[in-house]
Amino acid sequence: KDLRLKAGLASQPMRGLWGTKMASSLHHFFESFLLITWLLSLSASLACCLKLGSLHMYGDHSQLQIAAAIACCFILATWAVAEACNQLGPHAGDMQGYELTSTADVDPVIVGRKVADDAGPDPEVCQNVDDTVEKEEAKEGMRRTSVAVQAWLKEHVSAWRAGAELCAILAFLYLCDRTAVLPEGPKTRDPKYFWGLWAVIVIVACFTIRKTEESNPLSREQTDEWKGWMQIMFLMYHYFEEKEVYNAIRVYIAAYVWMTGYGNFFLYRKGKSFTARRTAQMLFRLNFLGLVVCVVLRNEYMLYYICAMHTLFTVFVLVAMFVLHTMNSLYTVLWVKILTTFAVTVVLYDGPDYIFRLVFGTLPVVRPLFAFHDPLHPEFKDEMHEFHFRSGLDRYIWIFGMICALHYNHFAALLQLNVSCARRLAIQVTLVLIALACGALWWKYAFQLDKYAYNKIHPFTSFVPLSAYLILRNCTEGLRKRYLYLFAYMGRTTLETYIFQFHIWMRTTGLNGSPKKLLVVVPGSYWLNFAVLTAIYIFVSIRFSHLTGVLRDALIPSSLRAMLWISVALLTAGGLCWILSLMWTGSIPTPGLR
């Protein structure tokens, strides 16, 4: 009791002291629980990574793969702690109340006054009091930091869930395509399988017709539907090796690139701001999946050339629209931009060969992204051949998309003229006849060529079938208002289904390999295996599309200051994982770690 009086705490009720001590004990217990959870989760994640890595079939792991595995382990361990904070941690009000209570343990003013009154200025006692106060202040600072970290983890638990799901999906990709745990089988090429399944899909899609309120051409639902049915046929082309539809697949890829030019031009012309956040989020959406898969599976970026090609043409449109963007409302200025972009593209692709290689094949950062070494075609010694060929096939169609976006209002006005029924019918019939005639000529003189001959004229003729489709799909109000929901739904995950087909639906031939084999989870039953794998493949694609959106918003917030802090934190964490990977492989001597 005397000691309590000298500490100046005699007036504090016993119940308050016991409440403070109880809260402190519970807090320390929960901190210990979180630490144990983190360590156990980290250990379990490392064990799983080691086991999965031991099943690797294609040589040694790269330093980047090891660093990525370490990063995934940290993400999974932190996610477990975030879930514990979210489910078991105190609410925000409880945390605030604990902070207020814990600061009343020692009041230095009361302590100093009471000691002076009772014992006089005893230096030893004063020193003890000062030490006690410093210790309590240090403990209080640690408590506040701990509470703040728990609150932050709880607030951002959705982002950590997305990160954990990302790690799980990447591990599943690695299991499917880099180990022999799941068997593989040959592809079965049979046109009856291909067209029969396509007919079933179209019939099912017809039962999912939905109607929109707007009758404007090229609505979001319609473009999603367009991407969806093209993507399904594109995937089936790979799965069933239906080589006869190669020329059609080239047109579908051109349609995707057309949408890149059309969509970005249309948005920026409508007044979308050229903010760092919007640009970063757009590039993140295009490249995040491709980059993380390349790191985990040790592939080159150009294996998924769609990402590189769309990124390049998106940047071209962005630069064209940003220059003199205050004058984007003037048709003359926009036409000058389009013609200038066309001239630059002609010089880049159809000019002297050294210009393309100077732009993409010499810069230290750009060259590794666009270089590709194809193990199936070692005769191609030029590492820039793949990108030049792939992007060159569709080098002009995105510019045509810009032109279509520029004259969208004219096209919409022509389709929606407020005239008599007879005149409207005459306009519709005329447009349909023109589209059919142009399409028939293209079919006869271009589409029926063999793939090599067709590739030579594809960059200059692909706008014909696209224009015909746009007219036929939008010629009547009933067609414009209706869309097939099944195809529109699939059109929202085209990037994910494109990349995951390599590693879940099918199996590649190894590093930088093409999907020449089929993954088998139900041996002995072709169609049951197809059904099970397709369900898993589509589910994973949809989930990854969702988590990409969550991570995009979390890593690229609206505040530029917050975005910079997050960038610094990511670079720091990445550097730490890289150092740990060097220590793990023995590049940095660390006895006993290996």
C-alpha cells in the first residue's frame, strides 16, 4: 500500500486497475496468438513450396522464381494474420477504449508531485520514477503500434485475401504445367467434335438472350458478347487443333485489336482524364496476370503476345490522344493525329527493318520484354521475329478502330434516323446488301487462301469482315437491344481464359512452350475429362479476374501520395525477397540456411 501511495495511484479504483491489467493481458495474449499464427502459416507455406519445387520437371529454378515463392509465403502468412484480426480481433471501438485506459497506468505529473510532497527531492527515487515513466511510454508506443497494425490488416483484409488466392492459383498452375503429378494426353483432332460442340454452345447461348434499355450501337453488352463468342471459338481452335479455321482466328484477333483502338479513342475523346492512376490501372489490368505467370513458370513475356500487343497499341492511342488533348473536340485535329499515327506505323513496320529493331531490340528495358526464344522453332535466330510477326499482322486495324470511334455519332445517327418505316427499311436493306457484297468478295479473294498467303494480305483486308459484322449486328433496333448473356459473360474474362488455357486446360511443352498436349484429370474418358477441366479452368479464370480488380484498386489508389508509398513498400518487399532468395541459393554465404 505504501508503494502505491508513493506512485500517486492511491486514488485510482481497484476495479480500474484490474480492468487495465486484464485488457493488457488479453492484448498480449492476442499478440502472441498472431505471432504464432504467422510463424506456423509461414512454415506451412514454405513446406508446400519446397514440396512443389521438388516436383519440377524442367531444370533448376531461376532466382526470380525462388524470390516469388518466398514472396508468396509471406503473403499467405500475413493473410492468415489478417483473417485472425478480422474474425477474432477487437472492434475499432474496443481498440480505442483500450488505448485510453492503458495511458492511465502512470501519470508522471502526479508521480513527481507525490514524491516531492512525501519524501523530498530524493535523486534515486526521481531516477527510478523517470525510468518507470520511460518504460511505460515505450510499452504504450508498442501497444499503439500493434493496435494500429491490427486495425490496418483488418481494414485491408480483402486485399490480403486476393493476394492469398493469387498465390494458390499460381501454385495450381505450377502443379498442372511444371510437374508430372497430373498426367497428359494427346490432342484429338476431329472436325465433328469441334463443330458439334460449337453448335451446342450456340444453342445454349440462344436461351440466354437479354434486352438492354438503350438502342445505341456497340453497347458494352454487345462488345462483351462479341469478345465472348470469338474467345470460345479461339480456345476451341487450340484444344481441338482445328487448323481449318486459322484465317477466322486471325480475324478474331484483329477484332480484339480493333477494340483497343476504338475503346481507348472513344473514352479519351469523351473527356476521360489522362491521370496517372487511370493509366496505371489500365496497364496493370493488361499485364499483371501475364507477368506473374511468366515469373512463376519461367516463361518469356512474349509467350503471351496478346498482352504485349494490346499494351503497345494502347500506349500508341494514349500518346496520340494526349498530345494537344485540349483540342480533342476538333475533327481536323483528330484526323491529323490519326494520319500521323498511321505514318509512324508505316515507317515502323513497313520501313527499313533496322527501325523496328532500333525501337524494340536495343533499349535495355524494352528488349527483354519483346524478345522471344521459341524452343519449338530454333531455326528462328532473330529474337525479335515473334513480336514483329504477331504485332505486324494487326498493325493497322487499331487505327481503323480510332476512325470508327471518331465517326461513331455519324454511324449511330444513320442507324437511328427518325424517318418513315419505308425509308428506314430501305436504308437498312441497303446497308445489309453492301455489307454482304463486301463480305462475299473478301471471302472469295482473301479468306479462302491458305494461311501463309492470307497472312500477307491480312493487315490490309481485315477491316472488311469487321465492318460487315458491325453493320449486320447493328442494322436493326431489335438486334442492338438484345445480346446473348452467356457470350457476354465469357467476354469479360478473355485475358484470363487466354493465358490459363496454356497451363490448366492444356499443357505446354516446357519453358516457353506451346500447349501441344491436353491435361488429364479423368483418365480414360475424353468428354468427362473435358467437362471437369473446363469447369475448373473457367472457375479459376473468373476468380483471377475478380482478384485482379481487387488488387488493382488496393495497389493503385486514388491518392498519388498513397500510390508512391505503396510503390516504395512493394520495391522494398521485393528487394527483401530477392536478398532472401540469394541467401537461400548460397549466392550470399549464410551457414545453415540452405
